Amino acid sequence: MTLAELDAHQQQSLAELQAAIEATAIEQVRVRYLGRNGLLPALMKQLKDVPVADRPEFGRRANAWRAALEAALTERQAAAAPRETVAPFDATLPGRWPTLGAMHPVSRIIEDVCRVFARLGFTVADGPDIETRFNNFTALNTPAHHPSLDATDTFWLGDDQLLRTQTSPVQIRVMTSRPPPVRIVTPGRCYRRDTTDATHSANFHQIEGLYVDTKPVSLADLKATLACFARETMGPSVGVRFRPHFFPFTEPSVEVDFSCHVCNGSGCRVCKQSGWIEIAGAGMVDPRVYRLVGYDADSVYGYAFGMGVERIAMIKYGITDIRLLYENDVRFLGQFA
Ligand code: PHE
């Protein structure tokens, strides 16, 4: 490094500073020359390589450069144009509140229902969305010619595999894997080839319940359990009624109604003036199912029930269109916070 080169660097640095208008640009010049890894400190380290005769003069000029640059920097910094990106603080603007997440109503119903049944001794069981023909239909005593097996009703993934149309196959999974007693609830997704409208969706959720024991279990036990569940979820004055029905895997089978929680049974728009709202399908497990899962049909007793989660959410929260549950519009979901 010669004295001439040192002078050239000095000229260059002052020219760069002259060209820097904005505060950040000025700061960049300072860092480039005076910063810890800047040029001036680096040059000072090279002082030992300067010819001995030039050294005092080199040191003097370097110090003069530093002083000149620092003075110029202070002046430029004071005059620097204010940074346009920083808007002045406006204390009159409304505050920005952090938004809190809310649990999705479907998840919330699933949690609430499982919690109630947990208090009645039920544990939560799980099963896959992709099921076998055996678990979803055959072992549930559903004959091969039953219309629910049609490709127009069920999403088949091959001859033997399908997207489960109900949570009932989890009954089969549980009974084929352990001996009685079993007392489980099993929430999950189900799939049917339904055209979407205000009350139908090709993808929906059910919660299944199953209680099988080696001591007598009756339809009265089922009714008492569901009555308790009704009061816990819909309110203390809600009652339960059974209507005869048919399911291939329960005998007898019933449809379960809750008395309308809005009008208390006197008739309103929610219950379509009937005073009752359909909630679940249920019944005593058919002995043929016990035989198909390898239970001794003569010494076990049990009931099963299944209900639609979206349906319960819609009834409980007064939601009139099932599609609202899938659109994930935060204005809708935020109401459940
Ligand atoms: N799986 C039946 C359905 O989807 C409901 C049900 C479950 C009925 C358990 C009886 C027992 O309609």
C-alpha cells in the first residue's frame, strides 16, 4: 500500500459519502470504511508492510482520513433524509387485536360426546377410513345384494376395499380383536356417494357406540345410556324416545329421537312441529354379528348405536346448511370461540 493509494481510498470514501442521501446508505458507507471489518482498520493492520521511511506519514494521513470521514459522517447523518418507509405513529388508529383460534364445531361435538361417554365407562376406539367389504358390510350382516353396496352409494376402491360408509366397521375390528366385555365409542369420517346439498355431504362424521358384556344387557340399558347422553349434551329436560326401525346388524333396531331442546317438545320450526328430533340409529347387536366375529352368541349381550356428528352440530348450534361446516370461513368458525 503506497501513500498515493491511501489518498485514492480517502477520495473514494468521501465521494461515496457525498452520494449517499438516505440514512441506510450513509450507514453502509460508515460500515464499509470504519466498521469492524471496514477498510480503514484493515489498512492500519497493514502498516508494518509499508516502507519504514513512509510509515510516519502513512499513519498521519490515515488518522487525518479517519477524522475527516468521521466529521463528514456526522454532518451527513444529521442532514439525512428521513426514511420514507417508517410511517409516523398514529395513536388514533384502532388497535390490531390478535385473533384467537376456535375449535371446529365438528371436533367440538366429537370431544363433547366422547367426554360424556367416557364418564359412563366407554373408551375411544379408532379405525381406518379405508375398510374391507367384510368389516363394512359382510360381518355387519349386510347381504351382498343390499342397495348400500351399489357403486352408486359406496366409493369402492377395488373388489374388496372401500371408503367406509359408516363407523360400524370399528365394532367388527374391536370384537374380532378382543373378548367381551367391550364398551367403546368411535368417532370418525364416513363417505357416501351423496350429492351435496344443505343436509347431505359425501364426506361426514359419525360416532359409533358399542357395549357388549357377558351379563345381560337390554334395550332398557341402551335407552338409559342415551337418555343420560341426551341430558348431558342438550340440556336437563331433554327426553328420549325409540321408534322401531331396521338395521341389518341390530335386532331389534330403533331410531332414536331427542325431545326438541328449543320448544321443549311443544313443536317449533327446528323440530318441524313434531316436538322430536331424530338423532341416532341403534339396537341390540344381532346374534349373527357375534357369530361372524367369533363371539359365543349364546352368552353375550349388547347394544350399538350410531349418530351423525354434523347433524348434532347443526341441531345444537342452529346451523341450517351442512356446507358451512366445510368451507372454513373464519367468520363462521369464529362464532364458536
Ligand atoms: N351405522 C348405522 C347408519 O349409518 C347407524 C347404526 C349404528 C345403527 C349402530 C345401529 C347401530 O345408519
